[in-house]
Amino acid sequence: MTAHTQSLHGLYAVTDSNLAAAGKLLTAAEGAIRGGACLLQYRDKSPDQPRREAEARALLQLCHNHNVMLVINDDVALAASIGADGVHLGKEDATLHEARVMLGPRSIIGVSCYASLERATAAAHAGADYVAFGSFFPSPNKPRAAPALISLLENARRQLNVPVCAIGGITPDNGGALLRAGADMLAVISGIFAQADFEAAARRYARLFT
């Protein structure tokens, strides 16, 4: 666990290239940050590496202007090349050890653990800075994701000593139950980036933490 871990509490805004209209990514991200996001993840699965790098660099500058950290989804090499604050890893991505070697001891490394407390325990022991569980509710971004029970958060809170993130279909109405069960962060995609007013949408989530 790094010194960054103390900041891993609050709204975790996750971008989606399918939701951000052309030229609107920075506007949307800034709205999310102004609305209260404590952490931003750049998530883009396209093969357009030059565009992805340009967008990631612009987002990193934006985030640092607002004292917010930027995490890159999946792509450890991109995170290393732009000096991002960290990376988020899924089960098909680089190992945590490989990411730590490339990014260094102070980088944030989060790990998707789906509905598996066993995977989360292994990730925490291997040095993950946070673990993420989900999907807790039906999600338009991951419609085939295996459901995770809220009791998973309660068990994780008792057994793990790293911040716990919840993701999947989270709204301002159902997010409070996840926080009460033990989530430190709520990761939100369409609840922010599919809305007309990004800042207002983010603020509705941020209020759950106050």
C-alpha cells in the first residue's frame, strides 16, 4: 500500500469513449471533477494508440490542475509513458507484479476482483492499493458481468486492509447501501458520462460521502 491510499475514498469517475461525444472528453472529465470526483480513470478500449495517448496526457494535466489523480484502465505501458498516477488491472491484463515493476512503488494499482473475495485477498497481499468488486446492479457498460452481493463488501471490509471500490449500475439512490456495507469508493461510468450535466451528476454521488 502506498501513501496515495489515504486519498482513495469518494467518487471514482470512469470515462467511456462510447459516451463522450467527439471533443467532449475533457469537458466531461472536468465536470466530474468539479462535481466532486476524487479519482479519474481513463477507460478506452479502442486500438487508436496515438489518440489514446493524446487524450490521456490531456486528462493527466487536467487532473493535476485540480489535485486529482489519474488512473489508466488496463494499459500499463500507456500509464508509464505519460507518467500517470496509476493503473487499473483486470484479469486479462498485466500482473500486479509486472505493473509495479514498470510504474514504481508510489503508483496506484487497483485490481478488478469481480465477485471474488479470494481474488481480492490475493491482490491485497500482492500489494494492490485498492480492490474493486462488481457488478452490484445491472450495468449498461458491462451487461454480462456476474452479479456481486452487497454482503461481499461487508466481508471484504472485515478481512482486507486496503480501500474497497464498488462498481456496476450504481446510482445516487442505491450507492448509499454500498457505502454502509463497507465500500470506500463508488466507481461510476454512465451515471456521470451519459448525463446531460456532468458536474451536477457527479455532485449527486459526491453528496453520499458527506
